Amino acid sequence: MKQFKGRVLASGNYKGKVVVSRQGVNTLATFQKSALMNKKEVIASDQNNSDIFGKNITGVALALPMTIGSTTGGMVLQVICSMKINPACLLFSAPIDSLAAAGVVLAKVWENSDIIVIDKLGEEFLKTINTDDEIEVKEDGIVTIL
Amino acid sequence: MYEPKMALDKEQLDILNGKQGPTKAKIMETLVRYGDIFDAKRLVKVTHGQGHLVTSFGIPLLKPVYKIMDEIIAADLKVKDGFSMDPRPLDYENVKCSLLEKLVFNLILYGKQEDYENQLEKIGLTGKNKFTCACYFKEVGNIPKEGDILSWAESSAVNYANSVLGARCNRNSGMIDIFGSLLGYVPEFGLLTDEGRKATYKVIIKTSKKPEAQILGSAIGMKVMEEVPYIVGLDKYLGTELTDDVCSYLKDFGAATASNGAVGLYHVENLTPEAKHLKEKLLVKDYKEYVIDDEELERVYKSYPIMWKNKDKKGNMAFIGCPHLSLTQLNSWTDRIINALKENNLKKVKARTILCTAPDVKEEFMKTDNYQKLLNTGAKLTCICPLMYTNNPLTKSHRIMTSSNKLRTYSIARYYKDEELLQAICGKEVK
């Protein structure tokens, strides 16, 4: 059992599986296909990200260093939150980037989203955690790999 | 109610507390929360009133955006000095599409285009011609001054405005751009501050000739990601004045740094405004170094994957102009295409060749003899965003070639150096 503490940007509790991307997640490329097709779940569709490509990331924790790609990224996060097909938590190892931050804020203010967001969990967090690990996220920003 | 961490003045607090209506309150809350995440101390005034919006496409997926736009219209809010937009997605006259492709474009991808443009007009779109990613072209006229504070989001325009014009803007997401323009405030952090504009990388150019702008930008973007580079040795090839040619070079270079990495600002020694004033004082104490020579550029170029289904076939379609071509570049590409055809004893290009520029630049270009000369080569001139064309999965059946590193990054288009692309559109095999 290992614990990491990060900064809480949107609080909440979660217990369940995690999907891990060790590279930056391209928001548009990852979410666009499922959102466009009005799917009930997001199957990550960025072929350039083999860590998460083809994985169902709706309702689970997504661990990542940062988001990358088009500056539409924030809006795409807002869209998937409005469709309620977002990951349950976003767990950033690095300080959150401006595009993801905008997305999280847009989702909170305009969609009343309950997405949990923690950043600054550290490089060690991303080195330690693996896809399909069971984790627990507490509202004080502590992430435990069970 | 949200408790702001940053200091707000009375007017800002009143807006946040809903004294100017619930929509303005939510817009203010969005900007304040956004700034609080980055420990912004305050909101600062947007001093270049003309906005620029990154979201120019009426994609049904963006339902929440249209809902917010309706709310803004209902609240009678408008951007006082107006705004320009990124390029439109479609131009069937100059970028022909099959019936099936059109169905996907019209029904699935951009079915809300007309409705969305109607919304934009109501909140301050400056004109029907103001659709370009390069709104800072003099023909378009959305040109911030050095030191101006902006609320833009288009990554290549933010990069250009910060670096070449010396204005100040963060790498914002779509919606933050319009919110800042509507309220006239943005949170002060990152690239808006002197500290945030300091370079953490010194990039030393040691190439034997002028580097291809798009590959140099790609190399630097992939290395520094979101950090600020200070580039030395490039003035040897570009000189020390921001001429039209140099600005065009920096536009393409910067777009590659922004799309292959996440660069919002770069400094070029002896050339860009802040580097001219402050020189190496712009470097932080413990900066990192990155040396770029011919070998490094070739390594980066060779690393680009070829994602066509049939990698051994020649390309059959070419997009030139992402970001949009300047008038100088349009003239130069016209001459180069004509010369390449002559060298190959051809009258027309062998692959569909589409050049992309701003509507206002196209209008100017159409007044010159070169316009007809370009059309005579078989090439087409459009004002769309080629990325939005490649969003249609059916277009993957075309083997698209490009000299744009941004287009390469966000699509399966294959990258060619300028000279290679000229040979490829003349039907030559380029490996």
C-alpha cells in the first residue's frame, strides 16, 4: 500500500480502478470519437497514446502527467462532463496545465460536474501506479494504491 | 458561492456576486477559478480589445458551447471591440469532396455551422471575412501592440502574439478566450508576468544553413514542451529586422513549437522584441541548453511516422498553409510551383494542391497577376483550416502531403520539406 498527496482542485472520494497514461493525454484525440458518436462510454481513441488507446476511461480514475494538444482541450473536457461520460477522477502527477485547468473549471461552473481533480502528485506517483491497480482517492487529496 | 483566493476590486466582486446578472457572474467565476489554480494575484485589464476565438467550427459535439452562447446572447453581452475567428471548416468550391464526405461533414461534423455563426455575429464577430488562424496579418488587422494584454486561445496566434509582437497572453483553452474578451479581464499569471516570460532553455543553432522553420520549431517544441526557449544563432540566417519574410518564417516556426510541444512564447536573440531589449537577461539562472545542428534536425525529421495506409504509394493531395499563408508566402509558393512545373516539363500539378490563406489576404492576392498564374498550375486557393478537413475519417483514404508540422501532428498527413513537397506535387517520387 502506497500513498501520495496532491493538491485538490475538485474534491471527492473514489474507490476503484485506475487507467494510467505515462505520456501527456491529448484531450481532443482521446475523447472526440466517443463524444461525436454520442457514446455512453469513452473508449480512448488516440492512436498515438498506446498507454490508454482502446481502454474504457469513463467512470474510472485516469492518472496522467498533463494534457496536451489542441487548445479546444478545455471545451472537450467540459463536453464529456456534460455528457456524464468523463473519468471519475483526473490524477495529475505534474501541476495541472492551463487547458485541463480551463476544462475542469468550465465543467464545474457550467455543468455542475462532480469530477474529482488532483494535481502535483509527483513523478514517483506516475512511476509507481499501473493500469488496473485498485486505488482510493480521498477528498483531502490523498491517493492510496491498495 | 465561490470564495476567490485572488484579490478582486469592488466592480469585479460585484460581478462575481451577481450584481450584473447571473451569466456575467458565471463568466467571472470561471475566470477567477481558472486564475486561482495558477495562484494569480489579481485580474488585469485586457488592453487589446479585439478578441480572437479558437472555436470556429459548428460541430454538434460542442452542445455546451452553444448553450453558453445562447445564455450570453440572452444576457445581451457583447465583445465591445469585436473578435476574429479561426478558419471555417468547409469550402466545397475549392476543396472538392465526395458525396459521402459531404454527408459526414454536413450531418455529423459541422452540421451546426450556420447556427453557430449566427450566434457569433450576435456577440461581436467583426465580419464575414474574419476567419483565419493568422488574425495578426496586416490585411486582417487584429494586431496587438507590444505589451498589450490579450484574451486569445488559438495556439499559433498566442505564440506569435507573445513572441513576435511582444504582447502578453497565456495558452488558454477555447471559451476562456471569449470570457476574457466579454469581461475585459484575464487572470494575471504565467506568460502575463515578467517572471513567466523568462527563458528556461537556451537553444543554440549550429546548422550549416538556414533551418527549415517547421522542423526547427518541431525540434524545439518536442524538447522544451511548455517551457520558454531563448534561441541564439538564428539571427545569422534571419537577420535582425522583422521583415515580412522573417515574420512568415517565425509564424511557421512558432506554430510548430506550439503544436509539437506546448510553447506559448519564444525569444530569438537580436530579433524578437523582448530579446532585443533584454538580451540574455531573459534567461533564468539555471537554464538548460539544447544544441541544434544539421544532424539533430535530420534526426527529428526522420522520426515523423508515416501513417498512410499505403506507405509506398505517392501522395495524391497536398495542403500548404497551416497556419494560413501570408501574402508574401502566397507569392513565393506561386513562383516556386511554376518553376517546379517548368523544371519537370509539366503544365499542371500532378497531385491535388491546395493553398490555404486568410480571406482578407486572398482578396488582396486576387488583385495580382499571380492569382491567375497560381490557378493555371491547377492548384486551388482556399481559406479553410486543413485540420478541420482531415477531421473527417473518410479523408484518411487520401494520401495527404503537407509542409505543416501542425497538420502532420493532428492528422495522418505526411510531412515533406518545402522542396520535397514541390517535387511530390509534380508527381516525383520522394522517399
